[in-house]
Amino acid sequence: MADMTSTVPGVRLNNGVTIPQFGFGVFQIPPEDTANAVRTALDAGYRHIDTAQMYRNEEGVGEGIRGVPREEVFVTTKLANDAHGHDNAITALEGSLQRLGTDYVDLYLIHWPRPAHGRYTETWLAFEEILKAGKARAIGVSNFQPAHLDDIREAGPAPAVNQIELHPYLQQRELSEYHREHSIATEAWSPIAQGEVLGDPVLADLAGAHGKTPAQVVLRWHIQLGNIVFPKSSTPERVRENIDIFDFELGEDEMTAVEKLDRGHRTGPDPDTFEG
């Protein structure tokens, strides 16, 4: 397969940093398999890797990206849920940097708001210090709802991104509109609903019309919406297939057909109640 690096568009974040719109997620990839999976992705043209402290595979990511010029790979990690609080957040990032073998991450996210604990605002102030210190090129959040975003926007800079569950069965239009209003980029985790959407007849028809797979159709839909997306796969063929979505385009009627699939269905926890 041809190198897709030059094909993947970039999204300019609110602090001027550019993030590749298509990346590779390593959620649930075993630590011992992570380095090889990352190398497979890099060989296929990916230059954006999304990990987290809770995934316990940051060392594998670091090993996988070794040998590629650091400035050519965009690396995201996320704060562990048991590390909320000012000092904890800073210490936790130092651990991530050591495991990744790098002096900085490109994006550092609060993984979950954990609203019952009430420490995400304090944590966000630590993130602002991390940004100013150059240990992260951009800072953001994950799974934050509008009320949580309001709180941190009052305390410090608006997050560069909010990484949320988003797929054809959970389109999160109100939250995405909030993001647009406040210059927050939308990142989509579980972009194909852990495979639940792939048997949908609407997507099957669109796939047939374009000579693509249902997964490729969904990922193309995300790209055309402007979402940043990073599907996970440990299968080399699927890793290469996922990024092969830049040679076709969904028409307006086809985008509308996918839009009509929304049913408010979550595959993951509710951010308002999940404490992790």
C-alpha cells in the first residue's frame, strides 16, 4: 500500500498546533504487542498515536516510535483516573515521558472528568503549567460534558480537544456544536462503535456503492465531519485498510443517510456518572 502520510489532513488546534486528523489507537492492545502494532501503523503511513496511562502500554508506544524522528510523530497520552489533582497530574506525566522515552508529548488529556470527585478544575490548572513548561505541546480533555467544559474554561485556557465516544449510533451533535462554538476540536473514540455499526444495512449499501468496507465508510464519514479519529486494530491488514479512505468521498445524501442512524447508543460509560 502507498504511504498515506502526505494524504492525511491536519487539524489546526486552538493554540496553533497541527494534529493529524487520522491516527492509530492502542486501547486494549496488550503491552507486549504494542511496539509491533505501532510499527505496523507507522509503516502504513500513520503519524498520530493515541495511548493513555491506563492502557499500560506507553512503553510499547515508545519502543514502536523509536527510529522515527520525534517531530514526525504526534503522540497523545491521558491522565490516569487515580491521578487527579495538581501535583498528581504533573508527576503522572513525568512517568509517561519516562515510559515513552520522550521529553514531551504532543497532547496530554484528562481521561475522565470524574465529577463526583470534583478535582478536574484543579487538575486542569496543572495541565496549564505543563503546557507552559513545554512538557506538552497541547492540552485537552476526554469525555467531558458541557458543564465540565464550562468549569475548566473559567479556570484556564479552553482545551484544545475533547475526545468523546462518537460514531453513527451516538453522534453527540449538541456537544460537537459546543466544541465548534468554543474552538475545541472533536476527537472520536470508538469510531465504529466497537464494530456494532458494521452490520448496518445502510452502511453496507454505501460500502458497496464505493467498493469499500463499512468500516472505511464510517471512518470517511468522520473525516468529512471534521472529527479527529484513531481506530484501533492489531491486525496488520485492518490497520492498512483503515487508513485507505482518502481516495473516495461521500456525497451529501450519503452523509445524511449516516446522520439518520443516530440512536443515542453508548458502548462505553456515561461521563456524568463514571468514576473509574
